Amino acid sequence: MSTINPDLEYYAITLTAEAEGRVTRSVQTHFVGFTKDRPRRELRIGSLVIADNMAHIWKALGQGYLVVSNLTQLAIFIRLGGNALVERRIAEEFFRDLVRENEVGGAGPLGSQIVSRDLPTPELNRAPSRTQRMRIIRRDGYRCRICGRRPTENVDIQLDVHHIAAWGRGGLTVDSNLITVCDTCHDGLDDFHRLEVFSLLDPTWGLGRGPADFKRRVTNYRQKIRAIESKLEGQTPRPSRRRK
């Protein structure tokens, strides 16, 4: 499973999941241009990697990986998750939507998220919904995450929900890209694309994900897969028994 064939080309693909069970798929990509409309977003496409170098990087980060060169290995990767060097033809068939050219938007400290313009979604709206706004304010403890002030203690302020990766520069209206700030601090952020603000939500932002975090996300993925398998097994009809 860990033998890299020097005659093959590979994509670097990762399958993990959030604590709530949402599966996250990611691939190494490179920039190919911008969209023509507004807000202008990046266009990126999956990158073929130097397999030995990618394997070295994962090892240095304390993360394991698989090498997927056939369909049996692909099935194992989908079941186990984590990192994998996936052979080019297999990736372009089974992860076509991930490695093709995609429009992406800023979605938080972990990078970008593929954007689909086929149907309008709340993630593309400039303003969060009332429900999302209150969810972010509640998550942030009903206080400004920059100065720490609360309206209950300072009657001169109001709380705003701010896009960290600016909406006008392709940032998405998703929880991981939103933060609660007071109107005073918001005025100092409006004209800037200050990505270091992500560190207020996640102290590890910019430092890379450690092996413990990676292991936890892979464990979440495997639990999600086991839950799906259990559900499918419960739906499988049992063969009827004929009476003699």
C-alpha cells in the first residue's frame, strides 16, 4: 500500500471529517485564473504532485498516507480516509469533481471551498441570515473577539458579524469565515483583508495541523463511514426462508 510507482502520476487527496460528521475532501491545487464576474473568485485545478516529496511532507507532519494505484486500494482508502497519493487515471475518474477546474471561495483557516453556481446558496450571499448571525454571536460568547467588550457591559457598542476572508475578494458566508466584532473594531477591518484574524478563532491558524488533530479528523471520518455502513446493513433485506 505504501509503494510509489515512479512510472505513475499521482494527485494528493485527503479524506477527513469534522466532529459533527461532515466529510471534508481536499486535494493539492494550483491557481489558473479568476472568475470574470463579481465578487471575483479564484479558479484552481488539481495538481499532479511529486509523489516522493509529498510523502516526505506527510511523514514530517506526523501524518500517515496510502498509495492508491488500483481499485482495491481505492476501496481501502475510501473506507479508512486520511491522506493518499491517488494514481492520475483513478483520481480523474472517481474524484473528477475534486481535481477538475473549480471556482473556490475563502472558507476559513483550512483553505478554500469549491463553489457551485448552479444553484444560489446562503454561502454565496453577502449577508448572513438572522439565524446564522445569532449562531456566530452565540458561538463567540456575545462579545467582540478583538477587544472583548460586550453590549451588556458597554452600552455604546453593537455587535457585527464580519467576513475574515473578505466577501468582495471571494470569501464565503460560512461559519468558519465569520467572526463577531464590535462596530468600533469593525471599522478598522472593513478596508483590509486581515487573514491573521483567523487566529482569534483558531490559535493554530498559520502553524499547520498537528498529528493529533489529523488523527482526530481521520477518526471522525471512520466513525462516519461505519455509521453509513451500519445504516446500509440495516436496510439490506434478508433472504426469505422457504418452508419445507
